[in-house]
Amino acid sequence: MNNLKQSKEKMTPQFFCFFLSLAIFLSLQSSATIFLGDTLYASTPNQSWSSPNSTFSISFIATGSNSYIASITYSGGVPIWTVGSTVDSGGALQLLPNGALRLTNGSGANLWDSGTANRGVSYASLEDSGELRLLNNANLTVWSSFDNPTDTILPLQNFTIGKVLQSGLYSFSFLRSGNLTLRWNETVVYWNKGLNLSLHANLTTARLVLHPIGILSVFDPSLTNREIVAYSSDYAEGSDILRFLRLDNDGNLRIYSSVRGSGTITMRWAAVSDQCQVFGYCGNLGICGYNGSNPSCECPSEDFEHVDLNDRRKGCRRKVEIEDCPGNNTTMRPLDHSMFLTYPPESLSQAFFLGMSSCRLNCLVSRSCVASTSLVDGSGLCYLKTSSFVSGYQVPVIPSTSYIKVCGSQA
Ligand SMILES: *[C@@H]1O[C@H](CO)[C@@H](O)[C@H](O)[C@H]1NC(C)=O
Ligand SMILES: *[C@@H]1O[C@H](CO)[C@@H](O)[C@H](O)[C@H]1NC(C)=O
Ligand SMILES: *[C@@H]1O[C@H](CO)[C@@H](O)[C@H](O)[C@H]1NC(C)=O
Ligand SMILES: *[C@@H]1O[C@H](CO)[C@@H](O)[C@H](O)[C@H]1NC(C)=O
Ligand SMILES: *[C@@H]1O[C@H](CO)[C@@H](O)[C@H](O)[C@H]1NC(C)=O
Ligand SMILES: *[C@@H]1O[C@H](CO)[C@@H](O)[C@H](O)[C@H]1NC(C)=O
Ligand SMILES: *[C@@H]1O[C@H](CO)[C@@H](O)[C@H](O)[C@H]1NC(C)=O
Ligand SMILES: *[C@@H]1O[C@H](CO)[C@@H](O)[C@H](O)[C@H]1NC(C)=O
């Protein structure tokens, strides 16, 4: 309150009245236009900037005690684009007089900025498509949320070559080669979809588009043809449904649909049908399996414990580190029906033609090897895991046997 008063003292009373009535007008009317100086406060519930027909709005949403995120939400409250990180109750989102949209927390620290200061922005607008745009006097777009995606793609949004969706350590990209990939920590590619279109050179003009009726396709105006990547299971059904593509924090890419005003979402397609095949889903040394149809994260054996019992996805750690094994004695603990996930670029350096016992022994004697998997699928392959992060998978249908290095007993 003190801060507010200080800044107001510099204004003329007339301007202050104008500002105040404008603020009241905005909070009651929720206009589509956002003016320079307009501010949303985390501490003021129900304050929002809405699109003309209220399909989308921007507001702060409480995510915990004294923690808020500023999001564009679809009718009913489904977040589809989130600004920066969480803030405390002193947080604010302001379209600064210099044209930058800025998120600050209670301490005044700048947590996110659109990078559009002094670039001629004269107002902002939230469209009924869910696109937030910062525009100049000539009504040209200086910055758009559609060009700066976070984890979600909306219908009519063009996801072009080189663009990336990010969710924690996971990312989804549309490569110059024309492939669509899902990666863990920038490197490990656990899903890689090639397109027929990419057989044609120079795909620079291609875009991935989710059609409102629920068809995800790649379209290249220069080739005037399109290639379908996926149909949402409810495609062309229902009315007043928003469909969107989201990279979830479990590393899966999904199409969801949400009925206007319902506030709920229903999954309609997932890129990785077996969640346990998403690299790193159960954290380092975690073993992914299924409890019914739900993926669940366990530790490899009694030699391990969960890093965080309240969040088993955080992985496991050895009760005794290998360097501290009594008498320096180590052994390989067998894990039936399991494998340690090995995806490019790891597959090249970690695959060897070795039988089952050699797969176990070679890892035991190698200082850098932490685990191994003997595929037992006729390929004769053994993966010797030397990476600092390993991701396990255990289900009855896997023929492979894996071994993990633990302390042996002292003679
Ligand atoms: C905010 O909106 C909700 C539902 O629309 C209403 O129940 C609540 O009283 C409102 N809160 C304030 C402070 O206006
Ligand atoms: C505001 O954000 C800064 C930078 O992230 C952080 O150091 C500070 O603790 C935050 N302040 C509050 C009150 O949350
Ligand atoms: C997406 O790309 C098409 C074709 O270039 C263009 O007509 C359309 O305006 C673009 N949509 C947005 C929201 O930028
Ligand atoms: C992700 O990669 C960075 C850089 O290669 C590395 O420092 C970091 O430890 C990795 N994260 C995890 C969780 O392994
Ligand atoms: C593209 O994906 C296909 C599999 O769908 C794969 O065979 C090919 O190597 C990938 N290309 C690149 C450059 O990643
Ligand atoms: C890709 O090309 C192959 C071989 O030409 C064809 O069988 C397949 O149907 C094509 N796929 C798509 C999605 O167009
Ligand atoms: C499996 O799920 C059920 C129900 O959610 C739960 O009670 C049980 O503890 C779970 N079992 C394991 C091994 O996680
Ligand atoms: C090391 O541990 C293994 C398994 O616990 C045991 O069989 C073996 O005798 C131990 N060797 C030495 C030298 O202590």
C-alpha cells in the first residue's frame, strides 16, 4: 500500500482519478486491450485481463500458500501459457510505460520480461485465440505469446522449425531435419518422429499445427501438402471444445481437450504410449513400473532408498556409496525383467556384443560402470551404463535382465 501511495504522489490528481476509474473500469469490464501502465496484482483475486468474448484471460492463480503464477487460462481456468516462475503475494504483472511486460515478485525482483522495452509497444491485446500480443502504434505485432511458446501449443498457433516447448528438464522440438523429438536434459532423445515431408530438402517454411478439430499435422506452404502426425481420439466431435498440445512435466507430449467453462481436461493422445519409456521419469536410479495402469517409481533393491519419500519421481540413492563399500567389495545385484533405458546419443557408446554373464562381469570390473542390461532379445546386445544418470524400467513382459552395482559383503 505504501508503494502505491508513493508512486501516486507524483501524479496530478486528475490523472490519478483517471487511472483509478480506468482500473475500476478494467476490473469490471475486462476489456481486450491492455494499456501501458496496467498492472495485475497477485494479492488481488479475480482481477484479470480478458479476451473480447472471454474465451481466454490472464490472471494470477494461487498454487500454494503465498505462491502464485501468472497465466493465460482458457474459460473454466485451464492454464495454457504461464509467465516466468511463481511469485509471492507481492507479485505483479505490469505492462510498463516503456512497453515491456514484466513479472516481479514482492521484493521487486524482475522474474520475467518480454524484452520489448523501448521497441515502440503502445498497447497489448489478448485475442480470442489465446494469443497475447504486444503491438505498436501501427497495430503491428512486436511480441506474441504464440512466437514464445512455453509448454503448450494452441489451435491456430504456428509451431515453426527451431521452436521448442520446455517442461522442467524435458523439451519438444521441431528440428530443421523435419523430425519431431522429445529430449531429456537437452541430450537424450527418447522419442524421434521422422516425417515423409522431411525427405524433401529445405523445410524452413514448415509448421506444426493443431487444427481446432483435433488433428496434429505438419504443413509446408512451399510444398502445399501436409502430413498428419496424430488424430486426437475425439477429433471432429463435440462443440465448444478447446484442444491443445502440451509437453507435461512427466516428459510426455499430449493432446488434451477441454469443454468451455468446465475447467477440466481430458487426454486424447500421448506421443509416448508407455510412460515408463520416458527417460528419467523416475529420476536417477529410479525404476519405473506399473501399479495397475499407473506408472510408479521404485528403487532397484534394498541397497537403495528414495531421495524424497513424498515425491518418488525424484529418484533413489545408494544407502552406501560404491566408494565407501566395506573392504572395497562390490557385487552386481540382478533385476529380472528390467532394463536401463538407453537412447541416442548414449546407445552408440554403451552397446556391446556380450553374453549375459559377461554383461554382468564387465560392469563389475569397470570403475565407471554403474549398471548393465543384457537384452536377451536375440540381438546379443549388452548395455554398460557409464552415465551419471540412469533410468530403469521393470515390467513382466521385458525379457531383459539388468544388474546394478552395489556393495558386496565383507569376507
Ligand atoms: C471471486 O470469484 C468467485 C467466483 O466467481 C467468487 O465466489 C468470489 O467471491 C470472488 N472473490 C472476490 C474477492 O471478489
Ligand atoms: C524474489 O525473487 C528473487 C529472485 O528469484 C528472490 O531472490 C527473492 O527471494 C524473491 N523474493 C520474494 C519475497 O519471494
Ligand atoms: C500461421 O501461418 C499462416 C501461414 O503462413 C498464417 O497465414 C497465419 O496468420 C499464421 N498464424 C498466426 C497466428 O500467426
Ligand atoms: C543435465 O546436463 C547438464 C549439462 O550437461 C549436467 O551438468 C546436469 O548434471 C544434467 N542434469 C542431470 C539431472 O543429470
Ligand atoms: C528422424 O526420425 C526417424 C525415425 O522416425 C529416424 O530414423 C531418423 O534417424 C531421424 N532423423 C534425425 C535427423 O534425427
Ligand atoms: C510415408 O511414406 C510411405 C512410403 O512412401 C507411405 O507408405 C506412408 O503412408 C507415408 N506416410 C504418411 C503419413 O504420409
Ligand atoms: C498401488 O496403488 C494402490 C492404490 O492407489 C496403493 O494403495 C498401493 O500402495 C500401490 N502399490 C504400490 C506397490 O505402490
Ligand atoms: C564380496 O561380496 C560377495 C557378495 O556379497 C561375496 O560373495 C564375496 O565373498 C565377497 N568377497 C570378498 C573378497 O569379500
